[in-house]
Amino acid sequence: MNEQEFAELAAGAALDALSPDDQQRYHSALAAHPEWQSIVDVDSDSAGLLSSGAAPVVPSPGIRAALLARIAETPQGGDVLPTYTVPNGVPESAADAQSDTESDAAPVADPPTALGGEASPKAPAHRLRILFPLAACLALLVGVGAGAVANNTYLSRPASVVALEDIQSAGDAQQASVSLESGGTATAHWSASLGKSVLVTDGIPSLAEGETYELWYVRGETPVSAGVFAADGGDATAVLAGDMQAGDVIAVTVEQDGGSPSGLPTTDPVVVIPTA
């Protein structure tokens, strides 16, 4: 598993949205790559921030007064006001008060009768008018929250993943792979127009304590250091520092922690990938 795949699993784990198989892959990858814990922390913080919601706001006195007035005017028993019709078709009784302000409203139909002969209860219309916009607001908040998590995950991608995506999106993107003595593979991705390159390894051996892998651009007979990287568990995605030039060979050697002190390789390369 490379760093990009783990970042996708970490986002799902922060939202408790992983399948059992993906959870097992996620925990195994994190155990093999403790340096990816920062990705997990960022996603967990983002999910926690969203779940905490907005700070409470005290409603204005006007809102409270309007709400109390509405409550005072609304029947509290949950019954629908009956409607009686006289020969001329004009509603009377309790409905008369409403007909003055809602003259174009249709008469309320008789409530349906249950098996026992009693009228079945019916939710007041004003409650439905409140529930529909409330449901719409909740749906909007859920959508905004999910979008914020996706946005944060996208913006917090590792630099090596961003560089790899930039290269793969370039019109002149190229790649080349070689087999490793360990049985794994190493693939170089590069773009001449961007001057960028990224090395992706699968199955490269883990190193002993005090050792690291160092990247090199080899230009003719001259090696130019392009940074170091770790490969715990055999997988790594590493962006090469500096600008790539046409014809460079991408190589990897095993060096002491921090890289070669002389600025030159001290061991034979374990990866050699020509780009020309």
C-alpha cells in the first residue's frame, strides 16, 4: 500500500465508514508505517471539529416573542378543528375564524374512521410545515459537513502524493519500472515540463536502524543528491528534491541516517531507472 491509498483509508476511518476488510488493511498499514500517523491525526481532528458543531447562539427577544405568540394561538391537544358546512357552502363554527384570513383554503375533510369507529388522529398541518424545512436544513448541514471533511482530506495530502498527481496530470507524464532483487518493484514517474519526479516502491526491503535510502539524479558521471526516504514495510512514495533534467538517471543507494555526509554515494545503487 502506498501513502495515497493510506490517506484515503484514513479519511474513511475518521468517519467510521470503513468495511471490516478496509479496517484491517488500515490498521496493518499504520502499524507498518508509523510515520503516517500525522495523516490520521489531521483527519481525526477534522472529524472532531465537524462533530462539535457551531457554538450556541442566544435567540433575539423578537424571535422568542413570536414563538410564544404562535404557541398561544396553536391548539395544544393535537386535534384537527372540525368543519361544518351549511347549505350555502360557507364554513361555520371554529373554522370561521380561519376563513377570514384564509378565504381561499379548501374545507378540511372529515378525518378517516378507524376500525373501532373512532376518528384516527391526524398531525396538525402547521407541524408538517415546520418539519419539512427542518429536514431540509438537517440535510444541508450533513452535506456541508461531509464536504468539509473531503476538502480537508484533499488539502492535507502529503507532498509526495500531490507531486505524483501533478505529474500524472501533465501532458508529458512518463514512467518506468524496474524489478528489485527482493522481488519488489520500483517505478519512477516524471514530467519534463514540470521538472518533477517521484519514486514509488513496492516491496523494497526495510533497512536496519541507522540506515536510510538516498535518492540521486545521475547526470552523466555526476550524482546529485535528491533527498532521503524511509520504506518501512516495503512501500514508499518519495518526491525527488531539486529539478530533474533531461536524460537524468534516477538511482537509490543505502546510506547512513541523514544521507551521505560527503554528498556522494557510498554504496552501490539498489535502484537504477534511466529516464531517456
